[in-house]
Amino acid sequence: MTELSSHLSATADAYDAVAVRYAELPRGDLDARSPDREVLAAFAELVRTGDAGPVAELGCGPGPVTAHLRDLGLDVFGVDLSPVMIDLAREAYPDLRFEVGSMDALDLAGGTLAGIVCWYSVIHAPPGDVPSYLAEFRRVLAPGGHLLLAFFESEGEPVTAFDHKVTTAFRWPIDGLAELAGEAGFAEVGRMLREPGEGERFRQGRLLMRKGERPS
């Protein structure tokens, strides 16, 4: 892995410090009654019906979403900045591949992935850095590959920083994030907004996109 910026190093350190407690938190998004499962299932179906290829969960944490994607029939691996998170993921799911790495500089050849899932993992990126993340996602996706972003939605406000329990994070207007993705060469397939559930503070956004023609 290349040397991390100060921001990425601070994010990795923050997640290292809370990794064990984080891994023990309940996962409402993977509960059988959660609409988030339907979003993940739709992503998996699109990937399965396209050209076969691996899927990366970027910012995988201790690995439950990666494992869920495996159970949906995908050839999936996880990447995370936090070495402690990766150790926990490898311990919990020894049959899956997990690697330490950064979303802005993936150790992958261009056009090798059929899909990418970023499940609340771009939320810590400073807003000005998000276009470079999207460009990297586009680089490693095969033509027609799919990208799924999950994030906290800003409910009509511009991009807004908030006091995430681990480290500073940002809420995005769903239209603004979709526009950035379009500028990076992604075509929107679908979106979902859901209101906060029990114990949640903010509305949740999901964007499902496909790698399109190179932006002009």
C-alpha cells in the first residue's frame, strides 16, 4: 500500500482504536426486515447477470457486508484502511479475502472488477477528494461494471460535516452525489432514500450506478 495522506492515516488510526467495539455493534442494515438488504440484492443480481468478475467492498470494516455479498453469490473480497479491522474480518470470515488498502489508490489493474460496494465508506472523505475516489472506482471497474454507494443524506442541505462516533464524516445531498458520479462517468441505475430507523440520526441514501462512457 502506498504512503497514506495525513487525513487517511488519521481515519485508519481512529478505526483501529474502536475496531473491536465496532465489530460487536448490531447490524440493522443486514436485518431480514431491512430495505437495505433489497438494495444489496439488486446490486448482486445486476453483477451476476453481467460479465462474471470479482467484486470489491471498499471500506469493509470487520467484514459482515462482504460476507453477505458472498452469500448472494458474488466473488467478493474486502479492502479497508484499518489493519485492525482487516484482522477482525479475517478472523470472522477465514474463507474470504481481506486486504489493507486505500480507496483512492487501489492495488488493482484497470477494468478488473465487475462491481464495487462502498457501504458508508466514502463518508469520511473530504468533499473535495470524492471526485478522485470516483475516478479510481471507474478505473478499476470493467465496462458496464456497477457501483453501489451508501451514505448519510443531507436532507435538502449542502454537504454537511457531522460528529460521527469514530471521526468526522459528511452527509451528502443525493442529487449532488449523483451529479458528481455522472461527471466521473457513471450512469445512474437507481436510488433509494429511507428515513432514520431506531437509533439513527439521519436519513440514509443509496445510489446504484453503472460505469458508462468516458466523460468528455
